[in-house]
Amino acid sequence: MDDYVARLKKAVIEYDMENIAALAKEALDHGMDPLQGIEKGLALGIREVGQRFGAGELFLPELVMAAETMRTGVAVLEPLVPKGAGARETHKVVLATVQDDIHEIGKNLVATMLTANGFDVVDMGVNQPTDAILKKAQELHAEIVGVSALMTTSMPRMKELLAAAQTKGVRSKEKFVVGGAPVTEQYAKEIGSDGTAGDASGAVRLAQKLVGAKT
Amino acid sequence: MSGLSIRRPYPVLSKDDVSQIRAAAIEGLERIGVKIGTTQGRKLLKKAGATVDERAEIVKIPRSLTEEILAKPHVPVTMHARDPKQTAVLDFSHVHLCNNGTGPLTLDFETGKRRPSTAKDLADSARVSNALENHHVFWPMCNSNDAPPEVRLYVDLQISFENTPKHILYASGANSEEARRLIAMGAAVAGGAEELRKRPIMSSVQTTIAPLQLDGPMMDGAFTFGAAGVPVAIFTMPTPGATGPVTLAGSVTVAAMEFLSGLVLCRLANRNAPVIWGCGVTPLDMKTTTRAGGAPEHGLTGVAITQLAHDFGCPSLTGGFDTTASVPGTQSSIEGFPQGLSVVLGGADLIVGLGLLEDAKTLSLVKLVIDNEEVAMIKRLADGIVVSDETIALDLIEKVGIGGMFLAEKHTMKHLREEQYLPSLIDRRSADLWERDGRKSLEDRARTKVRQALAQPVPCPLDPAVVRKLGAMVDEASKAEITEPIR
């Protein structure tokens, strides 16, 4: 059984997207505990991949494919985890491009990187009104809300979001991060957000710090 | 008339390569299609024989339609300038230089601090560009973040018209309502809508969304510009490895599909609309997740797309001299130079990229001036070596004779200026003189040139009545109800 856990971990590290589902099923047939398979197999695998990417040993596509492999594996194992067996701890993140802005490449990269680092990301897409973002965050009990803007003209929507969160009293429950080409550290501070990062790797570090600080 | 002529072109694709990519792009449009967000555009395409899925907004364009549009003769684009001497004719045989633009941030010239750009930064960038001998077309270099967001689009154009007499290439990303206001501003400067049509002193860059998506409002804006005779550049920028195949040929094909669908649309909407193929195809850095604007690949794709654009009968607009560095210096120059060299020698009709750092994000007046010097050096390479009896000068060699000196010969002065690159920032003094002069770096010397440029008055200033009119138009826009979202 340990052998299957190790093989699942290895499959994630080697991003064996094609065979992971079959391997997970085979492992279950041989009596592997699904929670064990996720936590000691898939999750440890992606953590190692994340560390090696951070150290500059791996390239982004390898990280993305490893995350995809993990997701496929989780999809097979998770439904079989007995209820109340100590649910997996994941950190929920809601991402969106603010209203009046349709640019999303940067946001998509952040979503990819956060997912690859074990965050549970819900990406709302582009041109999202403040109310919709707050509603979604509340609905999903998100720990972090991340919004992006590429245009200087749509940046004020970030300020609007922070102000609305304050008014609605959710500001203390969720962490708000902002990003995009025109966003500076100073702007992020001025509007009262919990921070910004210049690229997707920085966004992962910021998110890790924020959820770490909360627990 | 401005522009560099290229005596020694350096294509990156063979004729067969061009045909192969062209065929793949045309086949791709028929087989895969593109997402076209504009209702008007889908209607036009459907009428012309395309297969339209209205719900998914996906349009498959038959080969015959694309070929029919491509069969039209080449359409050169003239970028008229307020100062006619500075008009840039994109005629497929000259290279023109334009700065990079729309930078949200600026490295403050006095303090070196990185901060949001202002209206004054934009005016300063235009005034410095006026002093550069290798700069032909002006793209508003940064945003006036101190102007209210709802009128920033118009303020940036206003400031540009007021501070440079060059053609204004504007990455407005405007929808049709915004385009109408921008066109009205252009007409106010040109002396009326008909004058603007005859001599368009501005053009607009409208971007596609990779892979294979044409935003609705963006294309509606393109139609509005086209109807007013204002040239449009359809700017394609798949990122190899992320929003396009990692193989450059693959990403260039994606760009070609996006551009061709935009070209077909623009030509269906306005028959002879001047259309430019804009591109910035450069990889995603697979370790940092940033777009590698300073990559050498950026220079290769710019040339490949220039070759394809010419094959399609359109001028090209490519990135070049771009950098991912955060400050002007060695990295920004060694990233920018090979890329710039490639696109200049590749004959790109218009190269955008001077003067911004951090992959087109942060304005640096110092970099702008240094890039101008890089262009001067590349211009010399592009000019090659002219071989004739006059230049071989065997008679002169005989006359000066063995052990003689050519300094005092008329032939030397006659050809000096065309034969030698004459530096303005490069320091060729001996080390002791350089030391005595305070060990000034290239950046120090560039700063001096920036200061000198800023001390000059704006050439060909606008008539005060036109300035007032532009101001009134911006005021009016601030009071108008916004019916379409700001882009």
C-alpha cells in the first residue's frame, strides 16, 4: 500500500497526466486509504514540485502539468474519502479582473501558480463588478480575494472593492490582494489592501504568508 | 518623409516558410475559426460567406474569403505628421522608429523613484522625443494618472498633440463611442473631418486577445476609426508557451490567424481601410512568470511577421528595443540591442519600443535617449557598404600614394557623414580625459541630453484656438454619460 502512495507522489512529480487516474483506481482496488493517497502521495508530490520550481530547478509548464496530474488524482480519490475523516485542509482563493477591464493573462498565471501550490482557486474571469466578487467570496468562504487590473482607468475599482468590503464588514474575514501592471506597493497600501506582488511567483509567496498569518 | 532605408536586409523566414505559415493560418481560420465579439462584425462575415455560431460567437472564415481579401493590392499606410517634414510613409521599404507607450509608471527623472506616471511625464516624453533624430512617430509614452479616469484617454491625446508635431500612434483600445471622440479631437487639430481623412495625423492600435479572440468593443472601435480614414493597427500578441505554442512558428501562426480575421473584418467594414499588422510576440519567462519583452525571440518574431505582413499586403508594426530590466543600464541595452538590430535589418515598417523599462511598463527618459543612440548604430549597419568606383577610390589611393595620409582629402569629407556613424552619446575619448571630466557614465550623458531637450520649445506649436478647442472637448467628455465601459 505504501508503494501506491509513493507511486502517486512520483506520478505527480513526473507529471504523468495520462496514467494518474488509472493508477489511483488501481491503488484503491488494492486497498489504499484514499485520504492517505491524497495527503501523503499527491499533496507531498506537488509540494516537492513547488519547492523545486521555487529553487529554479523546474520550469512553469512542469509545475502546471504536475498540478493537473494532482487534480486528476484528487478527483478520483476524494469522493471515496469517508465523511468526517478529517477533511483536507485547503485555502480558498477567489480571483477576478475588476469591472471595466478585460485583461487576464496575469491573473490566469496567478491562478495557475496558486493552484499548483495547493490553493483552491475559483477564477471568476474578467470585467467583474465589486458586488459579484464580494458575493462569490462570501459564498465560498474564501480566505483570499485577489483582483487585477491592467488599465490605470480601471484601477479605481480596486479601491471601490476595498471600501465596499469595509462597509459590508467582511474586510476582517477575507484578505484582499491586488495586482496588475499599474499597481505599485504604495498603491496597494494606500487603498488598504493586504498586499501586491510583481509576478505570479510573488503572488504565491504573498498568499502563503497571508494564510499562514491567519492560522 | 522620414525613415531608414535598408541596404542589407536580414529576413528570418525563407519564401517557403512564408507560404507554409500563410497556408496554415488560412486553413486555421477555416477549420478552427476565431471568437469575434462584435455583432456587427459577425453580421458582415456571415454575409460574406463565413460560418457563424452566434451563441459561442465563433466564426469560421472560408479560405476563399480570406484569399479574396488578400488578393487586393498592397496598401501602404501614410502616417501624416502635423509637421509634414516628419510624415512617415510605411511603404514596405523603410523602417521607422516609434517609442514604446502607455506606461502606467515612470522613473522620476530627478529622483529616480518609480511612481505612477503623470500628465507632465507624458508632455516631457513628447518633448524629449522631439529632439531625437532617429525617432519618427510618437505614441503617448505614459498615462496621465493625475487626470480623472473617465477622461484620461482624451487627455493623453490632447497632451500629445500639444507637445509634438509628429504623427500620433495611439494605443487607445477605444470602443466606437470613445473612437468618435478621439476622431473629433484629431479633426479639430487637422482642420476638419475631411482634412483628417486626407491627412490622418493619428492612428489607433487595437489589440486582439490571444489565442484567437477579437474583443467586440475593440473591433467596433476599429471600424469607427476605419470609417474616418484613421489607420488601424491590429496588435496581436500571443505569448509563446502560454497563449500560443512554445514554437515561434506556431505562435506566429496564431498571430496570423488573429490578424487575418481582423483584416478581413476591417476590409469588409471599410473597403480600402489602411490596416497595419501590429505584433509583440515574445515568450513567457518560464521561471519568473513575467513576459520576456527583452528576449531575442521578440526580434525574430517581429521579422517573421514583417515578412508575412508584406506578403499579405500590409505594413508591420513590431516590438523592438524592449527590455525587462527595471532600470536603464547594461541589461536594458544588451536586451534591447540584438532585438532592435533584428527588426531594423528585417525591415519592419514601424518599430515600437524605445524608452520604456520592465517590458513596456515604466517610462525612462534616459532609456529613450540611449535607445535613440542604439538606433543610430544599427542604422549604420543597415546601410551596409556601398561599392562603386567612387567608393573604392583607386585613383585617390594612387594620388595619396604609399605612406600618405587621407585626412586632408576632399573625398574624405565628401563621404564622411554617410560612411561613419557619428556618436552623440558614445564616449570615445581617452581614459585620462574621461577621468578628468568626472568619469561620466553613458546614463549621465543621456541625462544631460534629456535636460537639453526639455529646455527646448515645442516645435510647430498648436494654434491657441485649437488648444482651447481640445480643452473644451475634454471638458465635454467629462460631463458625458458613459454608455459603454471604459477599456
